[in-house]
Amino acid sequence: MCLAIPARVLSVEDEVATVDLEGTRLHVNLSLVEGVAPGDHVLIHAGFALEVLSDADAQELAFYRERMRALGAQESMS
Amino acid sequence: MTAAAGVDTALQRLRDAAARLSGRQVTFMEVCGTHTMSIARLGLKALFPPNVQLVSGPGCPVCVTPQGVIDRMVALARVPGATVCTFGDMLRVPGTESSLERERASGARIRVVYSPLEALAHAEAHPGEQVIFLGVGFETTAPAIAQTLRQAKAKRVANFTAAVAGKVVPPALHALLSDDDVALDGLLCPGHVSVIIGAKVYGFIPAEFGVPCAVAGFEAAEILLGLASLCEQIAAGRATVENLYREWVRPEGNRRAQAVIDEVLLTADAEWRGIGVIPLSGYSLRPAWRDFDAFERFGIPEMHAPEPRGCRCGEVLKGVTQPRDCGIFGTHCTPQHPVGPCMVSSEGSCAAEFKYGGR
């Protein structure tokens, strides 16, 4: 029941974001978070965004994850 | 390929860390039902080193809701003119003599919703109905319920109420670790509860009980790294709270959501199924929000009911009995005909064991 899902914000109008969740567009209430902009990622639960990850932070995270995976792949090949 | 390499790396780290325990057997608990389901679905237990055991905890809000509260919700569904809105997991949980699903089959208006906001929108669109939202959930869900009630108040929606029966996780962990029957070497703390309450909150666990904690996400690699952290802490002779879900979990949590909860809800002593009453472990409406209390508006008294005969959900929720050790698991109690809530909820440990446990 505590399942929460990350999704990318497409647009923001007042306190509602339209997000892209694996190809599906959803409306998400933003009143529990601050400073959400298009391109950011939000963690969604029960119709609300519970937390925000900025576009820059998300890209940095993806970079490090990919780096970790690449290192893991190198280790498993050696 | 790349994702598998991430899992390989995490698994290797867990195996290395477990090997440093010099054969010591350790038992960890995953507190969160979403972790329980991920671990079962991904088949992760088969990968664990032999000296690492993982048991499920009281991390499914539906499962820890006592039968008396289910009975009260059934009573709400019988209120003339009522429309009960609930998360889907609650529908089939058996009460003493009925369930919401049975009430619906008998003609009660019961709607499954994804968000409390849907329930509020239904109330606005149907002023002739008394719309009751069943507010079950942990800290993850509490801000959504509280914020919806704030909206209802601001919009003066007179036909909307909530049956608040939410729970607060840290006091339950304190009670569990204080229980002589429970012996745990580490806790995999719930990821999404922690988004709201923050990772710092668990500091009392290492400080008071000397038990290490790891806050982790829900991917295979994240769960394995969480368990590796627990083994590494034990091997190094230290106990801390390690936050491995930093992209979403801040040390102090989501302050804005905490303020919304605090405005509408207070914490009071609450009964957890199988565990009993735990001080300050449940949400209830603040006195200023009593107008929105469904139990009060419709005169539904407190109810207490014994656990169903043969059901060991209470022990399963404490991690002291495994689902298969329950005498009615898979025979009298199945997902089709559940006796206890752990078999009903999609996050219940009995349902996970039944679905993915190789039966």
C-alpha cells in the first residue's frame, strides 16, 4: 500500500502536474512538495507527489548508476 | 545486461559482507510490505547467503488493521445513503461476520479509489450521498488523507467524511524490538514511509537496541545493497542508520507533508493486529476536524473482536512465525478464501508466500 512510483513531469498548472508514467499521462497533486518544474521527476502515491528530484539530479543519478553498472560488468567479465 | 550487472555487484557485496560474519547466523526484518512483495516476486531469498535470514514485519497497513476496525468499516458501509470509498486492498479483508466485498454484493455502495481526492471529487459531484473515505495507511498515505480533508474543509464539502485508521511505523518498531519473542539483527527500513518521516527518525533503533538499520529502495540491487549494509555494520561492530535511498529520502523527510499531517491528525494509542495496543502508534483526527470523522458522524462505536480461529497473522506480522508454519496456510486460508488479512492484501506476507513461494 506504500507503493510509490517515480514519473517525469511534463507540465505544471497551479498545483497539478501532468506526468508521463511509462507512456501514460496522469494528473498529480503537487501541494505536498515545492518548486516542481517540467523535466523534474516526482514520486507519486495516492494521487499526490511525495517528493521531487530535479532534472539535473536525476541525470546525475542516472550517470552514476550507469557508471556503477559498467564497473560491475567489467568486474564480472574479468 | 547492464541491470543484471548491477544486481551481480550488489549480490557480490552481500556475499562478501555475509562471509565476514564468521559463520554467524543473522536474522533481518524487512519492515515494509512493498519490500516483502518485491523480494518474493524477484525470488531474491534464493540468492541470499546461507547465514542471512530475512523475515517480514508489520509493514502492510491492511494486515495490521485489527478486526474490530474492519467491523466498524463494514458498519459504515451499512449506513443508509452512504458511499464508501476505499483502496482496493481493504475490500476482501474478512471482518467478524462480513467484508466490504460482501456488503457490496448485498447492495452497499462501495467504490475502489486510487486517491482520496477521487473520493472527494465523488462527494462534490453527488451531494445527495454521504461519501466516506476509509483512511487506512502508514505515514506514506497520511499526508494524502490529511491534504484531502483540508481541501474538503476549504471547499465546505459537507457530505465528505473519513474513517481514519492510519498507523505510525516507528512506535511499532520500538514495540517489536522490545518484545522478548523477537530477536532481530538488523532492519531494512521502509523506503516510502521514510520519504515522509525521514531517515533520521530511526536513530533510536541503533541507539537504544544496538540494531543496525538500512533505508533502501525496491529494486533487486537496492534491496541486496540494503542487506549488505546491515551485514557490513555487524561485521564492523557498529550500528547506524544507513540511507541508501537518497534520491527520495532526506534525513529530515518531507517537512511540508509532515506539517499537513500535523495540522489535521494527531497520534494516539492504537491497536495493531496480533501485537496489541502500541502507545502513540495510530492516527486520529484532531478535535478541530471532528466534523469530518465518519465514525462520529454516523455513530459507529469502537468495536473489538477476537482473531479468526486458527489464524496466526499476529505472529506472522511480528516475524516470529513464517506463513507456512501456520496450520491453515494454503488449506483453509488461501487468496481465494482468506481467513486472515496477511493472505488478503497484495502486500501481505502470506499472500506473497502463496503466490511466489513455489506452491
